[in-house]
Amino acid sequence: MSKIEARIDKWLWAVRVFKTRTIAADACKKGRVTMSGAQVKPSRVVRPGDVVEVKKTPITYSFKVIQAIENRVGAKLVPEVMENVTPAAQYELLEMSRISGFVDRARGTGRPTKKDRRAMDEFVTPAFEGDFDFDWDDEDDDEEIDN
């Protein structure tokens, strides 16, 4: 038999919205979790029938509580515990952001990594730079060419 109510941070972790309870609690503290348009604290209780909104950039997911649980369930059992009621417009927003290229940017595009920058610096200025003593304005070479 399920409980009548559960802490929201435990519930979000139990239904696999967040990977850890700490991350769920931090999301509540940062104002990314709301109920009825109001930000909630991690200790707020949820009951069956409540709708929880979770902001995960770039979209806001909406979940309807079917059962208030505090123990993590397997992924196959999640539909028995909650219902995803996220509007289709939010998923369109997610698809648009993927198309625009800001999410899941291909490796190698954008700014160089620290490793890349160091490789470029070494290419431009080799580590053995001080080992060579070239005198490009050598006067002896000029005299031999003129003769």
C-alpha cells in the first residue's frame, strides 16, 4: 500500500526525474520545481492528483502524481506512479533547440578545449625553441653570394 503523501524531493528522485535526491533538493531550492505556479521547498509534500512542474532547460516538464512514494522504483514501474502531462508545445521547443544546434553540439565545433589550445601553442612555438641559434642577417653569407 502506498503512502498518502511524500516529500517532493524524495518523490522526484523516486520517479527518476532526477538522478539523486541531492540534485532534486537543489532544484527545489533554486526555484526550478513548482506546484500551481508557486516555487516549492524540498520538504513540501505531494499527494495523488498534484501536478508538479520541473524546469530543465530548455523546457518545463509537468508530471501528475498518481502515487506518493519515497522509495525509488524501476523505470518500467514509473507509469504506475506518475503521468507525464507535459504540453506538446514544450516538446516542440525542445526539438527547435536541438535543430538550432545549442543542444548536443558536435565534438570539435565551437571553442577549442584546453588540450587543443596547448597543442596549437606548441605547434606555433615549439618547446625546443631556445635550442637553435639562427642568425638570419649573417653578413658572411651575403658576401659569398655577391662574389
